[in-house]
Amino acid sequence: QAHVKTPLALTLSAASGQPEIERLLLFVRAQLKDVGVDVELDLKPFKVFFPEIARKRKTQLAFYSWTIDDSAMGASLWRADRIPSPDNDWRGQNFPGWRNDDVTRALDEAERTLDVDKRRALVATVEQEFRADLPAIPFYFRPVVVVHAKRVTGLRPTGTLTPLAWNASTWDVTPPH
């Protein structure tokens, strides 16, 4: 009797209406197909994808991005008490549903201390646990483009929710020649 292999088939859900992301997902699907994984793309409008698909974890794989303040340390994303569920009326941003009590404790403690070295150590613990459990795969970093005249110096965009003008006191404009 011949052994018949069944290919791995997954559903990847995302918000529709984002041409750049949709092209990227088509590329990912083609690459996975090359290694024997069938991927069905399930693209839904933003107003359906986030509240019904991602937040309620109604898919095998979900593609979305997070943008956070560079000082947030991921607490809103990774604390166990931020997992959306019927008990909390589907509130919270821990869409993957990652429950790691050591991470929740470390993030809670990091938010409460002003000691920079202690915060670094606590965040390192979170990062170590993240690498061990891999609740999400960081896959894509949205480009942040800032256009300015060559005469303007000192701009330092962060790629986070931190406003562009965060360091405006260090900007300089060279007079035209």
C-alpha cells in the first residue's frame, strides 16, 4: 500500500485593503508552497479582522503589526492579564493568548521601578522567555520614511509611536548658500 503524504495546510488571516501587505502575503504563500505548505489567505476588512478574527483567535495564523512607544517594554502585548477573552469583554492586546506568569511578573515589576539597570534585567527576562516560547514571529517591520531638506540635521525618527519632534531641541537648519 502506497504511503500518501498530506500537505500541511494553514489559514493565514489578515486585514484587507493594504496593497503592500497583500503583496507580501502572496509572496509568503508562494514561498511556503515551495516547501510543501499550502496557505489559504483569509483577508477581511479591518473592522472584521481585528475584533472577530485576531482578538478572538479564530484563525491558525494571523498577520498584523504592533506599533508601541519605545518605552513600553511590551507590557500591553505580553502580560497574561491582557489576553482578550469573554471574561474581559475581549479587551487586551495579547492577541496570541500567550500566558507566561514569569513574563507578567517581570513586566509588572519593570513598570514599577525607576532603576534603569533593574528594568533592563527584567526586560531581558521577558526577551528570554519570548525566545523560548515564541508566541509570535516578528516577521515584518513597517518602513518609517521621513523626508527633509539636506539642510536640516539632527532628526532621529524612532520607528515607534514616539513623535518625530521628540528631539526637536537638537535640530538645526543650515542657512542656504
